[in-house]
Amino acid sequence: MNYQIVNIAECSNYQLEAANILTEAFNDLGNNSWPDMTSATKEVKEC
């Protein structure tokens, strides 16, 4: 597997991918920290 560090602030597609990971991963664990893409996207953009 090949990994690469990227600056997601420069790419909205990467931001949406990161938000999707937050939403799915935490919801799968029963954690409601980022219950939807709106809240997860806001969190990603703040970081």
C-alpha cells in the first residue's frame, strides 16, 4: 500500500472524503460526534 501526505485545505474533494470518513467511522462505532456530512465537513474545514 502506498500512502501520501496531502494538504486537504487545497482540495474540496479531499475535504469531502475526510468528512465522509469521520461520519462513517464514528457512526459505525455508535458515536454521534459527526452525525452528518454537514457537521463533519465543518469540522474538517476548521482543522
